[in-house]
Amino acid sequence: MNKNRLEAFSDGVIAILITIMVLELRIPEGADWHALQPIVPVFITYVLSFVFLGIYWNNHHHLIHMADRMTGGILWANLHLLFWLSLTPFATGWMGRNSFAPLPTAVYGGVLLCSAIAYTILVRTIIVALGPHSRLKEALGSEA
């Protein structure tokens, strides 16, 4: 598979996730500031998750740009990342609708943690596939 196809697929998945999240924002019943009060927690979690997904989208673009070729392992590691990112709308909605209650917030944190682990696995999979002298390894230096 060519890397442009992988990047386009990943971009599409992330765009859909952001769309799903914005659809969770309900239109207020009134036309005053008080009518916005019930959706404030949902809006805050939307903004937080939008930034979270935006960071992954941006970093993913740069990561894939550094790869010279794709392997089966890279494809599976990428799908692993997309799996965890795809849980973001669920965790976002649950946390926002329950005003940051402990369990939904812990689940949200778990999704963020697992997404970070999956991204790290993707980075390491690309480095292994491309070799220790790849552009990505050189760019990351001792961090990789």
C-alpha cells in the first residue's frame, strides 16, 4: 500500500470522529445565556477532544510523511491507533453529559492513554520497518 492511501484513510477516520463529536452538541432550548448552561460541560469536552484529535491528525501527517514505505506491521499499528482514537467520541460524550463524573472521566483518560501508547507503537513499528538510519529515527534522535 502506498503511504498516501494510508494517510487519506486515517485523515478520513479522524474527520468522521470530529463530525460525530460535534453532532453531540445539542441546540439550546432558549435564546439567552442561561439556556447554554446545560451544554457547557459537553462543549468543554468537545473542545478538549477536538484539540486532542487535531494534535494526533497533525502528528500523524508528519509521521507518515517521514516513512519511505509501508509494511503490513505499519498498517496494523496504524489501525490500532485509529481504534483507540475512534473511542474518543464515546468517552467525550459520556464525560460531558455527566459533568466530569469520576468513572466517565477515568474512561476518557484511559482512551487518551491507550491512544498515546498506540501512537508510540506506530512510531516504533515504522522505525523498525525502515531501519535505525531512517529519517524518522534521525528526526526523533534519542527519543525513539
